[in-house]
Amino acid sequence: MSSPNHLKLNQLQKEIEQLRIKMVKTANKHGYTSQESIRISQELDYLLNVYQSLVSDEKELCSKHCYY
């Protein structure tokens, strides 16, 4: 059974990939230092931090409750 964090991780992975593609397209069109590229990059950084936090929580939860 999937945990709520696992479901959030899957959704975040999709959002991160979509935003990454948008960032690359924006950077190619407007430059890597354009305000729009920087804004998208910061948003991507935020999502990656959230993702990493959820992964850490998932690993900690599993280490306490998963038996192999």
C-alpha cells in the first residue's frame, strides 16, 4: 500500500519534470540570467527541496516500520 508521502512524491516528480522542461525552454529563449528563468529556477529549487524532505521522511518512516 502506498503511503501519503509516496503519492506526494509521484506528483512532485511530475511537477519537477514539467518545470525543468519549462525552465530549459525559457532559458534557451530568454537567457539563463533572465528574470523569468531565475524565477522558474527558484520555484524548481523549492520543489526539489520539498521532494528531498519527503524522501527523507519516507526513509525514516520505513527504517522504523519496514521489515524485510
